[in-house]
Amino acid sequence: MTVTLKTEGDVSIIHMDDGKVNVFSPEMIQNFEKIMDQIPTNKGSVLITGRPGMFSAGFDLKVMMSSPENAAAMVKSGFLMLKRVFSFPRPVVAACSGHAIALGAFLLCSSDYRVGCEGDFKVGANELRNNMIVPTPILEIAKFKLTKSHKQRALLNAEMYSIKDSIEPGYIDEVASPESFYDVALAKAKDLATLAHPQYDQTKKLDQEDVLPKISKGIEQITSPVG
């Protein structure tokens, strides 16, 4: 199992679980996109969650190291996936079930509301500690969500935050206990599912009209791996 879909009322629930650390391999990305194809864009909301202790550890580094061509293809598809979540016509809630590293952290930034699971977990973008750059598409998504006072620390300094400290920089909106965090996230998703359509989509497009062209252009320009 990698990515599965179930529904509860008007909430479409995406569950990521590769049995390990939820890396975004080409297969994981493809499965995620297929799931997204099944979700209504004119009603309801989306809830994304991971496996206990791990939301996502980012891209599959084995694929990243296999060849420049494989790396570039995976990175491009992963960024297209994030753009799709970021600009989705209905509200997207993330139930951060544990560590959210690199692309996992940027998936949080792509979501509209983020509930973190209390625990000894880390959230952050570690690209610059792994000989990689933070390229335009995810840089723009992160800048859109992260607070101004933490952009330097979070992106250029590659600072890793504990779950409880992830609210101030803007990775997480609230933290709840392991017993309740999923229920808190689901309740938020159910509430946001009641927002008007197409008014929500129209307002979201207005809010993102300056940043989406930059994200799209950055994705189009990917011809080699990050870093």
C-alpha cells in the first residue's frame, strides 16, 4: 500500500503509507495523482495524512542518485503534484502524523490548514544540508506560507523545527495529542467542506494569482536534478 482514498461525508481522505518513511518515489507520486483524479473539485474538502510517526521524508533519494534523467523526471512530477495540491479548487487539510522533511514539509506548505501530531518529530527543509538547492517551485510555495521572520531560518539556514515549534514559522497551524490530532484535522476538514463553491475556488485563484505563474515557470524549466 502506498496511497489510498476513502471518504467520510464530503471529506476525501488521502492516506500515505509505504510501510517505511513515505518517500515520494515515481510510483508514490503517480499513485497520489491517480487518487487526486478521483476527488471532486466542486464540493467537499481533502484531508491528507501519513503513517504513524511519519508524514513524509521527501523524495526517494535512491531514485535521485540513480541518474540525472530519473532524478529530473521524479522532481518535475513531484513539483506538479505539489502545485496541484496548492491550487486545488477545494480546501486541503493536512494531518501531519509525524516527521515532515523536505518535500514532506513542502506538502504541508501546499495545504490550506495543517494539524500536527504532538511528539518527538521534526519538520523542515533540509535540502541545503544535502547538497541540493531549494528550486523556484517549492521556494515560492514555501514563501507563500512561511512567516517572513522565519524564511531565512527555514529555507536558507535549513533549520529543522520540532512539531510544537512549527506553528510560529508557518509549517503547522495547530498541534494536538496523538490520540486526537486526526479527529481534530477531520473536524477541520468537515468544517471547511461547507465553504461555498465556486466562491472558494475563485477567491483562492485571486490569492494565488501572483505566485502560480512563478511556480509553473519553474517547473517547466526543470531539465536536470535539483542540486
